[in-house]
Amino acid sequence: MILPTKGESPLEGGTSESEIQANTTTTPESRFPVDNKEDTPPTYDSIRPIPSASTSPSSPEGLNPTNYVTIMRKHEAIKADFVIDPSLRIPDALLPPLPSGQNDRNNLHLESYHGSIKTEVHVMPPSRPPPSDQPRRTTLMMKTEHGAILAKLHVATGIRPPIHLSAINKHGSIKIYIPRSFVGLVSVTKGNGCVKFSDNLQKKLTAFGEAKQTQKYFVGNLAEWSNIEGEWDGDEIGVENKHGAVKIHYTEDVTDSKVVQKHSFFSKWSS
């Protein structure tokens, strides 16, 4: 399923490229099995139901669910779409080595040293109870040194773990589309470049402050953060960009819908 090619990671300064892709021919059921007592799922207090208005009816034609996909390139763009089932178990023999300095495996990891990243990611509800040692959130990583990042997220009908998307860039724009069911933190660390949100998203957005070039926002009802003294463990987006604009939309927005810059005491951040 995941077969790494010969070469070194771009972060390790190698001269060759490695590309790891995954696919599977099985299409798991989009619900938990109930006929086996050992597979009876535990209580998932932190997995929230997804409103039907913000869901995709099915996975895209021609794409099978997969998990723990890693693609790493040095001088080439990444353009690919994925259906991620975060509960899908992958044999260890098919998993690539973890990227340098990384301790936990992402459900999707896309990285290019000198190339853009363009992807649509469909996150499916778990097809089976996840192992007890599996991270609770679905983690998605997009990273490049030189090039734009464009990521569109979709969620399917059912229940899902929270999504944690990280987008890191040094020289290029970052544009992210999130589902309307997203409720959680957005943090943006930037150098030179503006931060903009679509009209519809801005209506759900609350800005909280800036420290060390990092802006903090919350999308949705802050009452969702029930454990006010604890860390947030729901949906989250973390963006880092040194030289380039950051734009965030709802996936359901028209692609060319108007994007506005916030005009408040926070507007100086985006100037």
C-alpha cells in the first residue's frame, strides 16, 4: 500500500527524491461493527456528530479510503486527492519511516521542498473503533519551502474525530477551505503577508489576540470549549507562513466568493 522509493527526505538535504503513495482496494463500511463484542466501540465523548448540511454524501468516485499516507518530494509539486479513514489499520510493513524529528504519524503528510501542494481531502467517519493507543485527532500536514499550498477539506456523513490541519510555508501563499462543521481554534503565525477570511467564515469568527507574531481565533461557539482550564482538543488549524498571504474559506463557499480582510483593531495584523 505504501511503498517508499529510494532517496532521502528533502529535510535531510538529500539529492534524490522519495515519494510514498498509498491506496487500498477495500472499502470499509461507514459505521462501527456491532456483531462482535470485542469490536464494540468505547464511548467517544470527544467525537461530535456532523450536521447533514455540512457533509459530503460519499467519497469521490475512483478514490478508495486509505490512511497514514506520506508523500515527500524535493523539486516537484504535489497534486493529489485523498479519502482518509482515520481508523483504517495499515500493516507496519507498508508504513514509511517517520520524517526526521517527528514522533507521531500523521494520517496524511504532504511535503515538498521546492514545489506547490494542491489537494482535496475527504475525511470519512471511522469504519471501526480505533486502537486505544491511536491519537484521537485526524492529523493532516502540508509543508513546503517554496510554493503555494491549497487544501480543501470535506467531511462525510456520520461521526468523526476532530481534525488537526497544519500548513507550513516559507515563500508562498496558503489557502485553506474548511467544512462548516469545523468548530475550533485557528492560529496563524506570519511574517510578511496578510490574513484574510471569507465573508461566511468571518461571521463565525472571534479574534482573541496576538503574541510572538501568532494570531489566535476561534471558529464557532466558544461554549464548545467546556473544559475552560484545559487544552483544546477539538478541531484545529495551525498555519505558519513567513512570506505570503493566508486565506481561509468554508469548503461550501463558491470558489470565487468574496474574501474580506477584517477591519478592526486586528486589521493591523493583516496590513
